[in-house]
Amino acid sequence: MSQTTASITTAQWQQKRDQFVSKGVSNGNRSLAVKGVGAELYDLDGRRFIDFAGAIGTLNVGHSHPKVVKAVKRQAEELIHPGFNVMMYPSYIELAEKLCGIAPGGHEKKAIFLNSGAEAVENAVKIARKYTKRQGVVSFTRGFHGRTNMTMSMTSKVKPYKFGFGPFASEVYQAPFPYYYQKPAGMSDESYDDMIIQAFNDFFIASVAPETVACVVMEPVQGEGGFIIPSKRFVQHVASFCKEHGIVFVADEIQTGFARTGTYFAIEHFDVVPDLITISKSLAAGLPLSGVIGRAEMLDAAAPGELGGTYAGSPLGCAAALAVLDIIEEEGLNERSEKIGKTIENKAYEWKQEFPFIGDIRRLGAMAAIEIVKDPDTREPDKAKAAAIASYANQNGLLLLTAGINGNIIRFLTPLVISDSLLNEGLSILEAGLRA
């Protein structure tokens, strides 16, 4: 912490923030972070926060992991940014090779690196359109893909992401996506799958012809949409439909990737090999880096100069990402993810016995959530109570986020390096919030 930072109070920083930073940028917690270690953050006043937010799923290997810090320092001393379009460098190529090796499927793969998750999705769309020579883009209800014009168009939630920002991109459509907790009363999951699959097929009759669609973009687990997990049958049907009709199937792994669900990529749980995978967030431990991995012939559809960007695939981000991949392997974070998720799930089911407003509990690996409702029978969302729980947590040393179209989902995105004791301490704070 610099001497200048320490000489200004938190209240003064808050005043400066309000004076000079756009109010369009939200702050879930208005404390001033000055240090992060593992799954803990410390503010200017010396208060410790247990991190269950992970910079919205960006810090699977935790804050300032020593191996990441070392890799970035070493890279900064050698080369900061020549621009890959100007002169290539080793870390970009090494990272592409490693990611193509761990991505699902035995086919030949290539990769491209960019800056943000939205940029990765936008480039996946560009690649699919170039390859198929079609224009249509299909995402899903409740999906979130970013804040650029194209990715806003693909995103479901109007407020706060889309309201007042139109007009949006054309030829973008949203298909139905399963939500088992909110299925019709008395209907089995299998019958519900039948209904949703039929609705998906009908969508390509009523809304858009498959012959005009370049790509279908799916989050294997919907993130901002509320940690909604589809069935293997549904995902496999979508993938098969895409293959049958020459549509590029894109797995948006920006929030689900890099051990969050207990595998490198969440799509692995569904025994599906996507054509393209978009990546970002926990790829580089907090440094801005994203990418698209996919079938070589698709990545090569664009001519030189048609893809890229000034800062795309910076040496610092690539060096951090290479360290992240080593950490996931060396520290067994895929296995650790499942253990963390199981601990959260077990505790959540205990809470469900005591608190009737906990309507549903769902998880894949450590990507876990509880749904807050007004009544367990009607399953009516309770946004106000979810916000109050998150507010209590943030005021009492636990960084916690909500999600969902109705804002009534409490989501868990703790770093996967969190210790058992710290995890349980955070869950205790949350439990006090549920009681309060």
C-alpha cells in the first residue's frame, strides 16, 4: 500500500469515487481493497473479508498466488507488450498449445487470445459467421454473454444490462433453456426435458430457420442467469441439432471454466465436444485475458488481420495463464472444487430444514447456489431477502454476490484454494445472515 493511499481515509476515497467514477459502474462493497491473499481481502481500515465472490468467478487460484506473481514479474522484466500482430512471442504460442491440448475432443484445434469475456464471445460469433457464411446467432433465455452491443443482444436480463442501450444487433435470437426448479408442478424431470426439447425444436420453426444460423452459444451452467444447470440430455440434443444442421456449437465457459465445476471445462460433464469454447475470467488469475479455442478449420476461416486487437493476448496475461494451468494441476483444484461444492451443498441442505425461504439448492463442482423464495410452494422469487442476506454478509466480513433474472439467487464463487477452516468461517457468517 502506497503512502498516498494510506493518507486518505475510506470516506475520502468513497467521495472521490462518486466524484470521478461513472455511477454506471456498480460496487457491491464500498470498502477500499488494498491487499488480497488466497481467499481473503483486506481493506484500507485493516478489516478482513472472506471472498465468496472471487471477482465474479475470476480468481479460482485465489488472490495474488505466489506462482502467478512470480510469472508476471519475470515476464514484465523481459517483455511487456510488443503486440502479437507486430511480432510474436513465446507465451502466446505456449498457452495456445496447452489449451488446445486440454480442451475436449481429439480433433485438430487452434486458439486466439483477446482481452475480455465479451470480446471472446463476439469473436466466436465472427468466426462462426465467417466459417458458415450465415448470419443468425442463437443464445438462450436467462443467458449472459457480455456488455458489448452484440453480447448485450445475446443477453436475456434487460435491467441493468440492456435497458436504454439499444438498438441491438440484428439476427440474434433466444431459445428456451430448462429451469427444473420452476418446472410445472407434478411434472417429472424427464417429461420436462421432453417439453423443453420440443420447444427448442419448435423455436427453429417459429423464430429462425436453422439454415440461416451460424452458431448456437450456450453456457453449460448459466452464470448471471442463476447457476441454472441443464440436463445432459438437453445439452446433447442441442449439440446434435447443431451438427445435423451445420451450426457451430459454442460453449461459453467464461464463468464455468478452469476447475470451477470440477473439470477444466464444464461442458465435459455433458459428454459433448463443442466446436468452439470461449474462455476468460479465471484463465489468467485476474489479468485481462480471454480467448476462443476450437476446430482448426473454423479458426482458420478468417484471413490474417481479420481477428485480433492491440492488447489481445498480452505477454503478462499469457504468462499468468500458464502459471494458472500449472497451479490447477499441481494443487489438484479440479478435485478440490468438488470437495468445496459438497461442503457448501451439505451446509445448504441443513439450512433448508431451518429456513423455508431456501427454495432450491444446486451445484456443479464448486459452482453452487441457493434460491431464495417467498414461499416454497409457490416458488415466488424473493429478491429483497436475497439482497438483504448479501448485504449482511458484506457488512460482516464476507464478500457475497446475488444472481438470477429476478436477483434472488445467492451464488458461491469462492477461490478454489480456500482452506476448509476459512470456508466454514464464511459459511458461518452467511448462516448468521440467514437468521438475521
